Amino acid sequence: MTDTLSVVLIGAVLLAALSIVWVSWKNGITPMPSSAVVRQAVMREVSRFPEHLRIVEAGSGWGQLVLQLAKGCPGRQLVRIENSPIPYGFSRAAAAVLSRLQPGVYGAAGGGRISFVRRDLYRYP
């Protein structure tokens, strides 16, 4: 039983890695986390604009920036666009967990202020 589980887990990890490699090759860039310095700079810039404007993070990767924006910019509508399935799923799951832990900060689970779009950012209107 443990051998079967090990094979399944190794296979899942390999498929996830291949998925990231394939989409990275197709996109010409890998999903990279935003550094803390970059996230802080974006927060400062975003705070200069009126709250009613929607913020779109194109090519959001693992979702660190949009989650920090959700926390630091209450009341703003956020849209994250990512076409790689693994980072997209990871950031969506992270937002779901955070929305349950802190609904006042991240919005209600399953909805709220963050919209998730899985598609090519060049095809987003």
C-alpha cells in the first residue's frame, strides 16, 4: 500500500513539475514570487489611485501580490490573471484559506473582492 501511495505521489509531483515547465516554456517566463520590496512598492503606488478602480494583476503566478493587496487595500476589487494551472490553483486555495481565517480582510470564501481568471493575459479585455 505504501509503495503504491509513493508511486502516486511521485507521479503527481512529476506531472505538476511538467505542467509548470510546459506552461513556462509556452509563456517564455516561469511563475516567480514577487519580492517583499516589490510588493511594498506596488502597495505605495496603488494607494495613490482612487479606491473605486479595479486592480488587475496580469500574470499573477503564485498570488503573493494580490493577497497582499487584498490585505493592504481594503475595499478595492482585485482581479488576478494566470494561465498556469498549478500556480493558479495554489493561489486560489491560499485565498480560500485566508478568507476563512480572516473574512474581514480577504472577503467571504468563494467570492468577495478577489476574482480569479485562468487565461492568457493577452486575451483578457
